[in-house]
Amino acid sequence: MIWNIVADFWAMGGYGLYVWGSFGMTAILMALEVGWVRQQRQRTLAQVSAESAFEQGLNKDWQS
């Protein structure tokens, strides 16, 4: 397809809203996924840390 002006490129032959909307939605969802994964990782690390501290506390009780 040949575009004479930049507006023709953005219009994408009448399908610009669908094309750019799809790109935009995909970018938003990918960014949300990264955020959710980071949040879950932090929760998991905190849980593992708490469990480790708890187990270390139990081991000290048994050694006394």
C-alpha cells in the first residue's frame, strides 16, 4: 500500500482504528501482565521469607 501523506498511514485504508486499537490494547495488557508478575513475585518472596524465619524460630526451640 502506498501512502501519500502521514494521515493515510494512520488511517490504514479505513482500518486504522482497529489496527492501532489492537496495538494499543496489546501494549496495555502486556504492561499489566509485567506488573502482575512482579507483584506476585514480591508476595511469594515475602511468604518464603516469613516461612523461613518461622522455621528458624522452631529450630531454635528444639535445640534449647
